[in-house]
Amino acid sequence: MERLRNTDIKYLKGVGPKRGELLTKQLGIHTCADLLRHYPDHYVDRSKIYRIADFCDEMPALQVKGRFVSFATQGEGAKMRLIGLFTDGTKAMEVVWFKRIKAIRDSYLPGTEYILFGKPSEFNGRWSMVHPEIDRAASPNLATGLRGVYPLTETLRNRNITSRSIYNMVCALLPRCADIADPLPAEIRSQLRLMSLGDALRAVHAPANNDELQRARLRLKFEELLYLQLNILRYCRERSEAIPGFRFSRIGEYFNRFYNECLPFELTGAQKRVIKEIRRDVGTGKQMNRLLQGDVGSGKTLVALLCMLMALDNGTQACLMAPTEILATQHFDTISSLAAKIGVNIKLLTGSTPKKERDLIHSALADGSLHILIGTHAVIEDSVQFRNLGFVVIDEQHRFGVAQRARLWKKNSVAPHILVMTATPIPRTLAMTVYGDLDVSVIDELPPGRKPVHTMLRYEESRMQVYRAIGAQLKQGRQAYIVYPLISENEKTDLKSLEEGYEHIREMFPSYRVAYVHGRMKPAEKDAQMNLFASGEARILVATTVIEVGVNVPNASVMLIENAERFGLSQLHQLRGRVGRGADQSYCVLMSKAKIAKDTRRRLEVMTSTTDGFVVAEADLKMRGPGDLEGTLQSGMAVDLRIASLATDGQIVQLARDCATKILDYDPTLSSPGLYGVRKEMALMFDKSHDWSRIS
Ligand code: ADP
Ligand code: MG
């Protein structure tokens, strides 16, 4: 590999300086080694020939075999295109070129048999293919079996660098794969029965068959994930050694009094288990960094409160941070009333806390008389100094990155324990990577007596029926949310649709008061409207997704989501979580325009088929890929995975994690000679993210 890594791509046979530069700029391929690591993103079966007569919607790129009947140009100047009429005997289609018209016209002859490879598309009942790959049917070099299709850019295509050209370049390198030294220790390879790197690279580009391809991909994915896990775990270990934590050795007065006298209901089994996990963590003397996943309504707040009381019992202060003012206020109200009887001093700090109040809070924090601080980002400002902060709860973690958490650690000479809570459940394997520096606890049980929310997908034409059903719920004394999409709170048109919606709803339900909130309102106005709804005075709340997180009105039994097709699955799930909080049956209606793409419908149907947040999250990942979540990953453990997918390769992530743990147990610094290759590959992979490991 070393030699390939030192060979500039332009020196490869058939590349040269010009194409070399293009490959570098467009695909980040600098060296021959980079080219070998540029994997096909899918494969097509070149042994199969399709019939044009059998074409149907949404076919992938495929092969047809036949002859050109005629060529003709259409349009002029820059708009000129060349159209070849091509038939395979079952039906004719058009082959279209926008570029290199003259050259193409000269190279293909009517009457000669060709094999075309491209993606068919249909317009007005006619099939066509744009810029297909073309081979003479009689060509000796014709690919058979599986052929990789390489990711390309538009610029490369325009410069006539095709998937086929990449393949040809790669082929020039394949004979050298045999000499590539394997960075993975032989023991690991033989234990997991992995292919050698050289074999895997050859097979991933030119697989003999599907079985070989799968084995090659497994090997390459495993390797990539192993480096990722090693990097994460090494960081965690370094941190836990460098940063001591509070040892909470006792359960005392606050916790016990609350538990015995104030607990409004029996904890669920899952809540108890999680509290035990946390107790064990905070008793070790190491700083805890734990992610608490629990579906909406699973009762995370109570767990948070019990943990904070544990901190107070051990002579420290606690703090809870929420992403929005509404949520922070709500937490403050809930927690204050839960803990009213046990004499804990709790205060709320947000951006709109008046200066005078703020000063009081600052001094009470500093002298230790304030026990629990609840608030928004305002609590991590530098001016906020605690006497002795021992425990921090962060609600809805996805808005707080590693760096922000690190700021919290510095609030004290001893780093406080940190519990991040999320209602966006993500599969464990993904959690262990994206939030790889966190231990994970899961509340996988809802409090007893909840009825699953009945979810349905409805189209515009049944709007009146939906309104009648909502009317029936209102008549029974229940309340309804009606949510409009607001992609950006600044978009005037969106706001307009919300305002119109509000007027419309008032007309449709004239006998009920309708409250109205969106993110651009002044906090006071917003609170007033929210309170109208929370108190039951307003029976309908027309809103944007500002109500997505946390709002708790158990009497609400209907969630109507307008333009549901514009929401992501996890957002829909969050919204749905606003209802079903009481003992009665609740409903969630996804209203969508009738004409939606198949994928969109499938997405919405996930919602109607399950209320389990983890199932929703898995489905979301599979359909959409881990997008946002990998965005979170960017905040630190940033790497572009070339072949593995956090969304679908969960089992391999687990394998890699286990293997990484074993390696680090045996050699925490990866300095033994047997790990030279691993160290080297990791250095290459993580070069950019060095500063990250120094955040703490
Ligand atoms: P989330 O996990 O979404 O933050 P909350 O903490 O807001 O959930 O709890 C949702 C609702 O369930 C609240 O009204 C809370 O009082 C109630 N709750 C929490 N734990 C239990 C329990 N063990 N038994 C019954 N109700 C519970
Ligand atoms: Mg909550």
C-alpha cells in the first residue's frame, strides 16, 4: 500500500496530468491508493440483458442489446442534441446525447449490434436513455457478471470520465493488490475469517461472484468501523483517566424523602433499572457521561429529578438544561411542584430572566443556597458560576454537541456527571458510534395504562370527515393540536399558511376558543397562548413545530398534522407524542395532499403501522440514511465512511466495537509492533480531527 500511496494518480497508465487533476478535484483521489479505495457504490449484473418491451417505472441502470436504426440532431447551438433510434426487436427507444455529438455520430454505426448500459426513463409513453455506456456486442473485453458502478460527479461525466473509465483505471492497479500488506493483525483476520486487504480490494472492484463481493465488502466495512471504534474508545479511556468525577457514595434525605413521600406513582421497571445504572456509574469516582434514550412520554423527567436529588444528597448542586424556553419553563414547573414538599431551592434561568432576578440567581449559585438550576443555554454562559456543580441533565441532546458538553465539564474543578436525555431513539449500534463517547441507558417501557395513539393517513378529500371526528372529540371535552409545517421560521409563505390555517380553523370550530403559537412570537405572547391551551380554556391549539418537544397537556386527544409529507419521521413521531398522555384513546391524523411520491407514502405508512419510537427510528435510518446523526458525528469523530453504513451495518459495528475493546485492553496505546498497520491507517483517517480529542 505504501508504494501505491506514494504514487500520484497522474502517473497511472491512462490517466495523465489532466485527468489526474480532475480526479483529485472531483473525487479527492490524489494517489493510486486513493483510487483503490474509491469503491463502487452499487453493482449491476452485466450477464443480464433486458427487453425494451419489459421496461417499467423506477428501473435501475440496465443493459439492452440491439441496433441503431437512425440518428438525427434536434435543436441548435448549445441546445443541440443527438437522438439515436435504437431497437432490440421487442420495441424501440431513443438514445439521447447532449455532448460530444459529432464524435458520437461518427463512432456508432446503424446496423451493428451494441450493448447499451444506462438508466431508462419514460416521457409521453416513449422510453429513452441519456448518455448510456456503449460496447460492441462482439467486443472481446465485454464485461460479464457483476460490474461496479462508481460514484461520479456531473463535471466528470461532462468531461467524458465514466464509471467505465474509472473501472479501466482501477484494472491497471489490480495486479498490484497481491502485494499489499495487510494492516490488520493476522490473529484478528483469522478469528473473524476475514479476507486479506489485497484480496478484498481486488474483489470489491472486480468480483467473481456475489459471494466473493459480499465477503470483500464485509472485510472493508469491518476495517473501517474498527478504526472508528478504536478512535472513539481510545478517546473515552483517555478522558476517563484524565478527568476524575464526584463519587456519590450515599443516598440521603432528599432522595429518600422524595421517594417515600412525593413520588406520584410507582416507577416503571425501566425507570428503576436506569436509576440503578446511573447510581452505579456515579459511585465509581469517574465522571459519568450517559445518554438516556426513552420514547416520548416514557418518564425521563422523573429519572432526571431523582438523579439531581442524589447529587444534592452528596453535597453538590445540579442543573437541567433544555433547548427552548417553553421546555425549560415546563420542566421548571413540573419539577418545582413535584419537589415542593422537600424544601429544595429551584430556580429558572433563561434568556428572558430579568437582570435583577439573574443577579440573585448568580449569587445564590455561588454561595450554594440554590440547589437546582433549570434553564436554557443561558446556564452555560461564563457568568454562571456554581459553588459546586455535581450533576447536569441535558434534555434533547441532539442540539448540544460534544464541545458544548465540554464547557459544562469546566464549570467545576471536578467535572460534573452528565446525563443527556433524548426522545429521538436511535438504534443502539448507531448510538454507540454517534454518541460513542457516551454510555447508553434505555427506558424501553411506557408507564402503565397508556393506549397506543391511533394513527391514520388522510388526504385532502376527506378533510371534512376529519373535522367531524375532531368535533366529536372536542364535544367530549378533549383538546386538539393542529400543526402546520414551518420549514424556516422566517419563511413568509409558511407563516401565511399558518395564519390562514388559524382563520380557517376558527371558522370551522366557531364555538371553541383557538390558541395560536409559532416561533416568531415574543416569549410572553407565546406563553400566554400556551397557557390558554394548557389550562383548557382554549380547546384547539394551532401551531408550528415549536410544540414538537416536551409540551405536556394530557387532556389533548387529537394531533392533526397538516402537510405531513413535509415532515421527517422523527419529527412526526415527536409530534404524535404530544397526545396519548392520558388514559383515553388518542388520535393522530397525518393530512397529506393526494399526490405524493411512493417513498413519501411509505414513510408516512411507517407512522400508521407502529407507535414504537425505535421502530420508527430504524425505518427512518434505513430510508433516509443517518444524515442528521452523522452530522452530529461531524462534531468530533468526523470521518467520511467510504463503504460501511451506520444505518444498515449495525452488526458489523458491534463486531468492530468488541474487537476494538479487546485490542485496547491488550494495548491501550496501540504501540505494539503488531498494530503498526492499524496505527498508520488510523492516523491517515483521523488526521483532520486531532483537536477534537483535546476538547476536554
Ligand atoms: P418524557 O420521557 O417524554 O420526558 P415525561 O417525563 O414528560 O416523559 O413523562 C410523561 C408523563 O408520564 C408525565 O405526565 C409523567 O408525570 C408521567 N409519568 C412518568 N413516569 C410515570 C410512571 N412511572 N407512572 C405513571 N406515569 C408516569
Ligand atoms: Mg421530556
